[in-house]
Amino acid sequence: MTAQPTSPTSPLERAADSFAAELSQWRADRGMTKKQLAARMGFDPSYVSHVEGRRHRPTEDFARRAEAVLEAGGRIWQRFQEYDELRHVRSVGLTHRDPPVPEQWLPPGTGLVVEQEIAELVYSGGEYRCLIRRALYNAGTEPVTRYMVKVAVDRFPTDPDRSNRHHREHPLSFEELRLTAFWGAPYAREPMRWRKKRDRDADKEMWLLFENDHGRFPLYPGQRTTIEYAYSVPEDKWGQWFQRAVRLPTRQLTVRLDFPAALDPTVWGEETSLSAEEAPLRTPFTRHEENGRAVFEWSTDEPPLNARYKLSWRFRGTITPPAEESRAGERMRTAGILQRGAPQLVEPARQLVLPEQAADARDMVEQLRRAVGRVEALHDFRKGIGLAAPQIGLPWAVALVRSQDSDDEPTVLLNPRIVAESPETDIQYEGCLSFFDHRGAVRRPLRIQVEHERWDGTRTVTTFDRATARLVAHEIDHLDGRLYLDRMPPDARLITTEEYEGGGLPWRYDS
């Protein structure tokens, strides 16, 4: 007598088995025991064991908590949805149909969707500045009042031990991140408060809060908004790589890398996911050059959750410091001041659009103030001091000037241009933070009138005399891509700081 074949299991039973297998696999992948998982989920350990052993059927609450704890990229939740759909079909006596696959999974407990992300990384002046812009849609049922962001650095990504030692000795700090965050459309942006969440040597986590000094602005269900945040990392703490991890449903992702063209950059990328090993990006980068910069761009639509896109680069060219640079110039370099030979110093600065870019301009002014503080700790500037944004790698028409006879806050110049000069001129020796080891005699007018903008975009004209006029004209030259050497006759002689007798004294003028 032949044996009768075993009757096949029902679709519902197969779906329950698939859920249990998915749960067991993710628990093992995370290195957790059933007891540990149960504790994290808030369940009795025997319940997890019964679900994995197919003795208990999963509930929606169980599936949501398992998904959240194991961070399974929606796989556990999808298995539950397939099971739950079949359970409802069976309960109403309908014939079986294939379980629907959602267009894009929404994480349990949140309905936040990134409709578009644009991530831009700019390398300039020995520093990386990262700008992230995300268009958010609240597809959930609860208002969103905060948003977590993470900054992770890895100086030597191919040598973890070396990188760990490096970051223990040189930890990343919140202060040097200079984090700024905004909410809303570009024409009506609101600053966002932020709060520390985690502080480690090589990574930081922060909550961006949907509030500021003027009030709170939660993102309610069905509403959309844009958030934008930016931070800086010195190149000695960040290797040549940039990674985007898809942690929320994302409709469209664009990444831009902006490097000095003189460094001859080359860029490549890889992607990984929960179901695939590391592989080259499916679509290539585009590249174009603009104002001496090489800009690489890459985009993808509907990236899967937990996918990671790692972009790497190397600089095939180098900027060789001038032979005449000495220890004094090197101190300026270590203080963050670009030195002669850097391509940013010969490029005209970009004009700000005010008041739309007022927040960006204030951030640049703050960076300039910090840089002035660093160099003043290295040298006594009795002739006053000035600093233009290109000297710290920011390609915008912003400068600070403090005259030799003032202890007040520096004068801020936004989009300045000289509109009138006096016929009276004089010759004085000038120095430059970007060429700090020499001095040169330069002829300049004794009085200038400068048109510049206020934060609100209105323009005004200010008159500067004598020493202050010289300082302001020097900085406006920087914004035009010129050093004071460009104003000296071809046969003029530079002198060293040791030869310059007036180095410790203010400029002198007849009464």
C-alpha cells in the first residue's frame, strides 16, 4: 500500500512560518538571545520562544516592537502584513489572493517620509562643510516635534585600529561642528534649536527641535516642510569618503561633492543593502566645473530602506606651498588661513542674496570671528586686522575689519564694493595673513567710500579713512581674487618680517 502525500499547508500557515523565520533570522543576525529580545520588546521570554516555535501567532503590537528593536528595514513588518492580510481574507470567507506589497514601507510608530534629500559636501581650506536639505512629509498620525541627525567621522576608513587611536587622541567636538539648522521654505526659514543626544569621539547625535525663540512649529499629519542643517569637520578628522544611509522612506536622493578643480579629484561609489553585498553604484556620476570647482552629482529614486551609499574620492593633484613660506606662515595655515597658492585666493567671491541668505551670512561672519580670534592668539596686530571669507575657504563676499585704534567689534562687510576714492594717496607697508612672512609697500587712497549691504538686503555707503581705508581696500581685494602683491610694481622688493622695522607699530599719518 502506497503512502498518501502530505496535504500542503495553507497560505496562512506559510505566512505565519515566514514571519517566524524572519524574526529568528534577524534576532540571530543581531546576536541576541530570545530572552534579550523579549526584554527589549517588553514581552515575557516564553512568548518570543512560542512565536518562533510557531505555537503562538504574531500580533500587530508584537510585530511593531520586533521591527523597531531589530531594525530589520521593514522585513519583519512586511511578513506580518502578509500574514495579517491572509488572516483577514480567511475570516471573511473570501478566496485567496496574493498579499499586497506596499509601494514603500513606513516604519512602525512613524509616518515620516523624505520626499527629497539633497546632500552636499564642499571641501575648501582644509575643511569639509556638509549641507543636508530634506523635504519631509508627515504621513503618520502623530505630530513630529524633533528630528535626529548623526555625524560620524572616520579618518582612516581602511585601517580601523589607526582610526580609533586617532580619534581618541583627536576627538570630534560639538564646537568645531558649528551646526546650524533651519525649518521651512528658503524664503521663510526659521532657525531650529538643537540638543545633544550622544557624544562619542568619532560620532555625534543631535536632536533638531521644531522650535526656536519665537515658538514651536510641529509637523502635523498631512503637512510638509523642508529642514536644512549644516556642519563642518576639519580634514584631519574626516577621511576622503561620504556616506548616506537611508533610514526613512526616501523618494529621491541626490548627493553633490564640490572640490577644488586644481586638486584634480576623481570620485567613485558603492552601495550596499540588507539583501546585497557591496557593489558599484548603478548609475554614474555627472561632473561639471564652475569657478575653479569640480562638482560631482549622483541621484537615485526610491532607494530601499537601510541601503547605504558610500562615495569616495582622491585628489590626484596637490597644491605646493610657496618655497618662501616659513614657520610664521605655517602657524597661520594651522589656524585655518589659506596661504598663497591656494586656488580659492584667486577666485572672485560670490555675491550673497540678501535677506534670503542672511542666516548663512551670519554663520560665515561667526566663522570669521573665530578665525580672527585664533590668529590674534598667535600675533599682536597693532595695525588692525582684516579677514575675508575666501581666506578661510568660503567663496562668498563677506569680510571683517577692525582698525588699529579700535577695541570695538569688527566692522562687517557684506557684498562690498568701492564706489569712490580720494585723489590723495600714500604708501605703507602691508602684510597679509595669507602671505604672512613678508611685507610689501603698497600705494592706496587715503579715503574710500564703500557700498555694502545690511542683513536685510538694503544697501548703504560708508566712508573709511587712512588706516581703516587701507584695511578695507585690502580685504575687498581678497574678495576680487587679488593679493596686495598684485598692486606692487613688478620690480618692487618684498622684505621679510625680520627686516621690517615698523612691524610692531601702527601705521603713521601726518596730523
